[in-house]
Amino acid sequence: MIRFHLRRCIDDYEFRTGKALTLIELSDATGIHRATLSKLLHERGCNVTTDVIARLCKFFGVEITYLVELLPDDSI
């Protein structure tokens, strides 16, 4: 299973900048639909394109391994 660490990225961004980041603001900045961002935060096994992953990595300035984690099958 793929696990997304979007919450961690948002928290780090907010700590670094000192301001809150809403999903609407993130959506506007990345061009990713708000519903897709919400799914990444709340749904296990969310399926997104590599374009979405690339946009998030670019916005947060992180490597893909910071945003995405591959979990072993037995951890499901």
C-alpha cells in the first residue's frame, strides 16, 4: 500500500512560514483539485497520478520519499 504524508508536509510548511495553509490555498497554488487533496489526507489507498505527486513535491520542496511511502503488504 502507498501512504501519503501530506499532513506532515502541510505541518512543516506552516511551521516554516508561520502561517496556516488551507486546502483551498494549496489547491490554488498547485492546480490540484481540493477534493483530490482531501482524499490524500483522509482516504487510505488513495489513487493519484504522478503529476499530482510531482506538483506537491515541487510546492513543498521535498523529495518524493518524504511525501510518499511504500508500506509492506502485511501492514495493511
